[in-house]
Amino acid sequence: MFPIFRFFLGLCLLPSLVQGLLNEQSLAQEIPNNLKRENLVAWCVVPFDAKQRGPEERAEMLAELGLRKLAYDWREKHVPTWEDELKALKRHGIELSAFWCSSSLKPSTHPGNKRILDFLSKHSVQTELWFMLPTGQLDAIQDESERLDKAVAAVRDLAEAAAAFDCQVGLYNHGGWPGKPKNMVAIMEKLNDLENVGIVYNFHHAHEDLEEFPEALEAMKPYLMCLNLNGMTEGGAKIIPLGQGERDVEMLRWVRKAGYEGPIGILDHRSEMDAMKSLQQNLDGLESLWQRLPK
């Protein structure tokens, strides 16, 4: 009798088990591709890691976290290890998604940027160049039309140089006039003859734009190459872990509502903290935020 009882008990429990599996599958399907861990872009890692990992250790850390994309932020001391970085990323299956460039109104001839261009060309690397315009120089130009023309010319200069080896240029918001969404969009509209330019928008440089963000996102969406997330509290700290900001759910809801399906970046950017712990904290926070979003 016991085996028969166990058989009927199994039949009774089967619908619940099936429903549970379906619910889990449904939940997994709801997570958009750009929020899946393997598609997230790790950003502000290299110079901010308290453990100061080298290329091999950094690639191992990213692979262990399940991250498969790195936007490379560097300092002068990292230049001698650029080739090692490429090799380590390749060994561990990590994509070099972007390379940080120096700010300039003549970026293609800036020594730091020229060194990057030569390096990427030498190694046949196709990636994005994340580039911010010099706020001080542009803010000093009183005529709005002239200011816009200078900004457009600078982005065009780098984009044309990068196009020679199939790289793209992402205009990066870093405060001031060049970082305002409406100005970034105006620059993009003037560059509509180029196919390798876009916008990289960072929440940690966008605290002043919170109230206009839904409209700004809609305007930037056709040009967005990457959207870097950060915890957001009005009047709060610049860097806040995801899930700990007062407006994080609201910001992510706006992103979902806008239907943005492009790349999403998460930050380290805490030099006092082991990058692995910082990135893990943001990964956990992002997962928590997604669960808290109204379905």
C-alpha cells in the first residue's frame, strides 16, 4: 500500500510543482537581456579597485562574477599593461566594450588619445571610445551657437579618426554644459551624417537632471550606446550602491517604460572598497530593484 500512497501523493503535488516551475520560468523571461549579468558592462573598475588588481586578477574577478564586458578606465600607470589587459580579457572571455579617452576640443591629436588610437589600430581592436568634452573651455564660450559648433567639431574629429578602424565614439556626460541631455542630443543631431557616434549617459553625473530624466531619456534613446546605473538620492552622495538610493526604483521604472534595450553599465567607482565586493553589491542591488518594480 505504501508505494501506491506515495504514487497518489505525487500526483496531488504535481500541479503545484509544475506551477512553481512555470512561475520561475516566467520570472526569468521577464528579466530583459540588457539586465542579465553576462550582458552588463563593468565600469570605473581599473583605477578604483582598493585591491589594485592587475590585468589577470581583474579578468579572473570579472569572470567569477559572471560579468563578460569591461569598459576600460585607466590612469598613466596602467599604460604599460595595456597589452596584458587585452590578453587577459581574451583568455577569460571578457569583451573590451569601451576605452576611456581624454577630454579635448581636438581629441584625435591629443597625445593620450593618439596613443589609444595607435594601440587599438595596432591590435585590430574594435570597441567604443568614451569621450567627454572639456566643460571649462566650452562653458567659457558665451555664444551658444559657437559653443555647439565647437562641441560638434570635437566629436566629429574623434569619430572620423576612430572610423578608420571601425570604432565608435560615445559622448560621455561629466557635468556642465556638455553633459546636459538636451545639449548632447543637439550635438548628435548635428552629426547625423556619421554612423559611429552616440551617447553614454551616467546616472552618477546626472543628479541635476533627475526631474527631467523621463523626457531626457526619450530624447537620448535613439543615440544611447550605454546607460550606466547608480544609486540615486536627490541631494545625496555622488556614488550610492544600487538599491540604496531613494529614487532607484523610479529611475529603473523609467528605463523600462522607455523601452531602452541597449547596454547597461554598473559601477565600482569606490576606491576604498575591493572592486569585487563593490560590483557584487551593485549586482545584488540591481536584482533587488528588478524584483521591486511593479509588474
